[in-house]
Amino acid sequence: MHVLTTTAPFGATLRTTDGGGVASELVVGIHDNRGALYYSDDTGSWYTHGPTPDDHGPVYAEVDFPDHSEIPAADIRAALTEYVHKQARPIGVTWKQDPFAG
């Protein structure tokens, strides 16, 4: 089962559930031709990692993303499709593990 929560202005959170609660979560933000993803499950948390420099990491869906986390919007769309179909962390984008997740 998928639950979609939108957060203005440019973000959304998708969750998969396993009957006992949230199994995974994908936070997506998109603005113009770029965006960022944050994925978490019981094995860890990851941000997308891209070539787009950003002096002040973007904020999407109330999540502060680190510098260099934005990727092309087409890659965001493909990752969303993969997440919905496979219910797992998309493999079509580059990820960097969240150093602050515990």
C-alpha cells in the first residue's frame, strides 16, 4: 500500500507499509528541471547525489537536503516510477548515505 502526502510548495512523501507500520519512505522534491530524493527504510537512509552544486542545500517537503543532492527532474520521475512498482530504493539514481541517520 502506498500513502502520498503532499507538502507545499514542491515536495511530497510516499510511504510503503507492511501491515505493522511504515516499511519505507521516499521524500521527493522537484523544482523546474531538478529535484532531490531522500529514501529511508530499516537498513538506513540516503540522499540522492548529483553534480548540481548548491551553496545552501535545498529544502523540499520540510527536509533539508545537503549540497549536491539535486539531480535532473527526468531522473526524479524515473525513480518515482521505480519506487512505486518495486517498493524499494530506486537503483537508477546515485545515492549518498545520510551520515546523521541513526
